[in-house]
Amino acid sequence: MERKNDMPLWVFLAFSSIETRKGALILIWICVLFTVLCIPVSWYPWIEWIDWSWTGMMAAVTAWYWLALKWVDKNTAWD
């Protein structure tokens, strides 16, 4: 994605290497999947390095991508 003059930096950083809306949607759905998978995995004691902080981090990243997608859709920044 090329950066437009009125595009905020946080939107550009979210999709700087993604060229299409379909690619952005795939990224968001993968983040949603990993967010949901982090919940049961954090309960297992044999995976000590994954805890609830992973779920929170993935939820925040998913929200960032979703908000960036909404901004791009609203401002018609897709080619």
C-alpha cells in the first residue's frame, strides 16, 4: 500500500506490505484465530511461556488492524 498524504502513520504501518483488502482481511482473521487459540493454550501448564498476556496482546493487535481497515475503507485508500 502506498502512503497517501492524509493517511495516519498507524494505518500505514498496519498495512504497509499488504496491497489488497482481501489480504488485510486474511491478516485480521488469522489474528482473530490466534487470539481465540491463546485462551485455551494459556491454561496448559506444559506451555509455560504462553500466558494470558499473549491473549491481551493479540486482542490489541487485532483491534489495531480492524480499526486501520475501517479507516482505509472509509477513506478509499485501496487501489
